[in-house]
Amino acid sequence: MSEHITHESGNKDAWVCICGNNPSEDGFYPVNEDGHEVEPTVEDWKTNEYFCARCGRVIDQDSLEVVRQLDPKEIVRLD
């Protein structure tokens, strides 16, 4: 059975991860197929996926399905 994240009550733009993370806490960031954070541009972001900065779950933006999980400590961040 697959996992899906949800939205905050009354705000369909604010995600809530299974781990409890939301945009105002650790947030969600665009990620490429290699597990690197990228700018959400046509050139850099072809996966349509975001990662949870708290637990590393990778979420499909359209379905909100968790498609894989990365180790948050190993994600290459843009910082």
C-alpha cells in the first residue's frame, strides 16, 4: 500500500507530511532523480517531485504519493 501526504485543514497549498512536517517548519523542496535539491525550472527539475526536509520522503507533486525516501542527511542542498 502506498503512502500519501495530506493538506493542512482549509489550505490545499500547505502540505503535511506523514512525519508531521509542514511548510512553516522544515518545509518541502524540489528534488531531481539523483536526490539533489534543484531550482524548479524546466531545465533543472524534470521529476515533479519534492522532498520533505525532515524525513526525506519524496512526494509526487500531483498525486501527493510518497514515491521513495532519501536519507535527509545525504540530500545535496542548494544552500
